[in-house]
Amino acid sequence: LKSSVQAKDLEQYWDNLRRKVGDAQASLPPGTGTSIVNDDFGDVFGLLMTLQSEDYTLKQMEDFADLMQREIQLVEGVKKVSIAG
């Protein structure tokens, strides 16, 4: 958001963004996860990682994602690591 947006108008800007993202969801490929607009600046993503494999089972991928989550949380400065999907 531009720094010129007044505080009283912020919620409307976020609502417009949520609506536009929601409208765009229908044009995404099948199997795409739900898009989320996060306006809680305490939860800002600095990095997005994805896992994909044709050789491993879903359970193996989940186990690896859990391992990655634990390892990333050990990195100094990391406050939160989330898994989705």
C-alpha cells in the first residue's frame, strides 16, 4: 500500500484486495490452494518454498516438510514457519 493511504481507508483497501484475489482464484489451475491475503504484519512471509515429487508418497513428503519446518525454525531470526497444503 502507498504511504499516502490514510489509516481510515486501510480496511477498504484490504477488502478490495481480498475481493480481487478471491475473484482471480477461479482462473488458477485445478488443485491450486486457496489464496490468502494476510494483513497481519506480525505474520509476514519472507520466503515461500514448495515441495513436489513424482517419486515419493504424500506421507514421505509430509514427513520431509515437517523436518524442514523444524530445521528452519532453528535459524536465528526465524519467528514462524507454516506448512500449508
